[in-house]
Amino acid sequence: MSRAGLAERWTLFAGALLSVTLGVALVQSSLLLLITAALLDPPAGASAAERMEFADGTAAAVSMLGVVLGGAVFLAGFIISSTFAFTVDQRRRDLALLRLVGGSRGQLRRLLLGEAVTLGALGAMLGVPAGLAVMRLQGWLMREFGFVPQSFAGEWRQWILGVSFGTGILLAVAGVLVAARRASRVRPLEALRETGPAARVMTWSRALIGLIFLGGALALMIVAPFGGPAGGMAMAMNVPIPAAVAVVAFAPLLVPLIARLVPFRAPGGLARANLSDARRRSASVAAPLIVLVALVVGNVGAGASFTTSGIHQLATQTHADLVVESTGPPGPTNPPSPSTGTPSADTPGAASFSDIPGVASVSVETRVPAEVTTGSGEDRETETISLLVIDPVAYAKTHDDSASLAGLNGREVAAGPGGDVPGAGGTVRLTVPDRDLGDLPVVAGVPATMTGGANLLVPPGLLSAAELKDAPTQSFVTLTKDADAAATRASLARFGTVTTLDDRLRADAEAANSTNEKIMLIVLGLGGLYALIGVINSIVIGAATRRREFAEARVTGMTRGQVVRSALLEAYAITVSALILGGVASAATFIAVLSTTKSVTGTGTLDLPWTQIGAVTAIALVVTTATTLITSLSATRPQPVTQLRAA
């Protein structure tokens, strides 16, 4: 019966099959890329510094792919479950007839589960080759955006077949379980007449799920300000998921309510009636669109806001007029004393600025890749970080950290603005390219910043001149009040590229925004497209069961054009409602962003992505309008009497 039902109502199940196929493809691609990146070896012949930088880049790529995989699993589970639930709901009259002719509840559940297993297996069969295409696309994006080497490519692994088939069948079965249980518990006559529990749009289980996820979103919003820059950002950017699920849970009540407030023109009466009568259908069409808006707008807005907040924080805390960028510290470096390990005189590179008229002070900061080991025994952990060689006095004067770096000298280190290392009082084992520096005490620390930065600060003399000669260096120069800025800038140009602090921060902001946009495209691009396809599926599934409804409207005197316009008005109202509810879920994210940025920087920052908001709105309206137009024209093509007779 399961096979016969699939064959007879293939138009109804085509959307469910497509959801499973794309879900399997997205999960398979993300998992294969994640495993490939995690096992990636540095290029042959790379220096120790290049290997450390390669390990740091690989770790970032693995973290990003982990987020992609988590998002893929969530979207696949959500879209597939909502699609299967919708298909079951659209067949409740047929299922009631099966019960009336003698089918038991258990037989009905087995029928639906048999359909789910069949569709899951078919979807996995199609999803495996589709996943290879998706993997090539994701790998190309990662290479083009510079997150992985140009030689990077996802590697096929034989065991992924078991994972893909297991994913397809598991998600399909899980998606139909709740709907099958609910359908089997409804009395047949109530389902036929659509009275009693069959007519109830909200169940206790659905309301409970909505409240649980609402509580999760509120918990993340409350805790985010106390998580610091890294933890707060992570929690704030996870708010859209539980917030969207909570809104979707109450969508059968909220979507028709909001949709009825949308102004209609004739034939708006029929559209209003359909919105009130078919609440489950309206909620099912709106659900993937709500998730799409929440994820895209919420995460892109959060990323842009955190970047803007970090740049503002740097601008407030950094006191300098010019920035000189060079390779290695500019000028001579005094060697450390063999007995004390401290430099015998000036900071590396500082002497080269002393004779330039107009220079009041300078902070020379040289960045070096390193490995730091923390903990002991089973808790021992080694990770790649960046350290900054600084003069504590000059650094504190330039970056508003005068008290926190007092006493940093010799074989001591301080926790930097990038975090991820123990604070004052701890000990770390530090390894720089080609040299193990041993265990070093952490004697100070500066507050972590929203933009991150170096994880460790070390005094001059801890690293040799040879270890610093090829390292990127930024020198923050403060001018005297009577300085000739143009002349001083020209004199500084012989040491490297000179920019103003404002220009440097603006360039950093543009680079950070560009990187943020690339990450969001990789993380949300295919996922957002998948959610959009879920919207199309819901419209197609809904239209497949509305032929009789459209025929009844036409035999009562409405023309085909009026019926189609009514369907378009209905889709327009549902889309507007979904955009509003998705915006509500995004607003929860923005509240967490405001509280987190205020906690870290002292000023709440919100940078709304108006371009993305406009793009999502336009795409949603175009897609729902086009899909509804095509499906309604197809459903109204036959003569009404043939549809009534066939039904």
C-alpha cells in the first residue's frame, strides 16, 4: 500500500523526495569537507612558521565547516520533518477513509512509516551523487575566498554511503513519526468532517516544543553578555535557531492572524477565507521562510554588528596618528643580555624612529605565529596562536592598558586581546618556529576585544632578531603637537607603508566585513537556498491538493483569473506574515548582540544588514509569487467539472 500510495500521489510526494535528496547532499558534502580539512597536511617544504600558520588556517576552516555541518543537519531535519508533516496533513481525509474500511491505528502508522522509509532510501540514492556536486561547489567557494589552499578538494570516503543512507532514512522516519502518531489518533469521522481534534491547529505537544525553544532562545539572550567577546558572539549567533523554531511552533496561530491584517483587493474575500480555514497549510508554507529570514538576517546582522563594534572599540582605545607597516621591526634591534634574557636598551625598531622630527612616541608590535600548550595530563591541550612582541610601556600608552602590563619583562608573557590563554597567575608552554621557549608564567593580561587579536603579548628580547626579521610589524606612531604631519609621514615612508590610523581602521573594517560576508555565504548560502526550496515544496504540495477547491470556486461563478488572483493574494499575505515573524526571530538575535557589545565595549552596537534584508524580502516575494502562479495555473487548467467528478 505504501508503494501504491507513492505511485498514485507522486505529485504530493515529489517535494518530500526533493527535501530528502537535498538534505542528504548538504550533510554529506559538509561532512566530507570537514574530514578532509581536519586531515589536511601542510605543503611539503614549508618552514616551521608556515606550518604553524597553515595549522591555524586549517583550524579556522574546520571550525567553519563544523558550523556548516551543524546548520545542514538542523535545516535538513527541520525542512524534511515539516514537509512530511504537511504531506500527512493534506491526506487526512484519505487516511480517515482507510480507518473507516477497517484499517487499525497500527496499520496506518506502518503505512506512513513505510512511505517514509521508501522516500528516505530514494532520496539518499539521489542525494549521494548530488552531494558530490554540492561538495565541489563548497570546495570551490572555500578556495576562491582563501580559506583553504588552492589544492584543497573534498575527498570521497566509502563509509559516507552508510552515513548518507542512514541520514536520509532517519530524517524521513523522524519527520513522519509525530505526524503519523497524530493522524492515527484522530477519529475517522472527525477527520472527514474536520471537527474535534482533527480541526485543532495547535496541539499540546506543539505548544510545549515552542515554549521549550523559546526558553532556549531567552536563555542564550540572557547569558550572552556574560560570555565575553568569543562566548558572547557564539551564543548571540546561535539565537536565531531556537527563536525561529519557537516562532514556527506557534505559526498556525500567528500566520493567519498577521495575514488577515494585510490589505486586500478583490477577490480578497476568498483569500481571507482560505487563510482562516487552511491554517495548517498557511503555517507549513511560512515555516521554511521564517527559518530562512531568521538565519540569514539574524546571522548576517550579528556578524556585521560585531565587526562594527570591534572597529569602534579599537578606534576608542588606540591613541596614535600614523601606522607604519613593515616586514620585521624597522631599524636595528638590540640583542638581549645573556645573563638576564632582557634587552640591553631600546625596544626593537624604536631606535629607528628617534631621530625623525615630529615623532612623540611609537609602539612597535611584531606578530609571530606560535604554539601554546596549557593544562596537564588529560587536560593538556596544544593550539596554534599568534603572539605580539611589544614594549609594555609603549603598548600600554597606545592601547589604554597601562596598569595591566606593569612588570612584564624577561621570560614572562601576558594574555593578549585575542583571549584563549590563561590569565595572570597561570603558566603556558610556548613554542615559536624552530624553538621551544619552555614554561613561561603569565604575569599580566589585557581585556579581550571584540575583534580579537594576538593571544599572547611578550616583551622584547624573548625572541631573537633572526626570528623577527620576516614577521609582519605594525608601528603605531604618535606625533608631537607642532609636528609637520606631511614631512614626518614622508620620513617614515622609508621604513614601510604609512597610513593614518583612521585609514588603517577603515581598511581593517572593510577587510573584516569582506571576510564576514564570505563566511556567511559559505555557512548560509546553500542552507538558505535549501530553505527557499522548502518554501517552493510547501507551495507545490499545497497546490496538489487544491484542485477540487479551485474547481468548486469556479463552478460557483468565479473565473479562472479570479481564482488565480485569489491564490496569489493568499501567497502574498502568507509571505508578508513569514517575513514579519522571521524578523521577530531576528530581533531576538539583535537584542543579544546589543547586550553583548555593550557588556564588552561599553556601547551597544547594531549594524542592520539592509541590503540583505531587502534581498531576502524581494527573493521571497518573487519565489512565492512565481511558484503560486505556476501551480495555480496548472491546477485550474482542466475544466472544473472534471475535477469535481474525479474527486
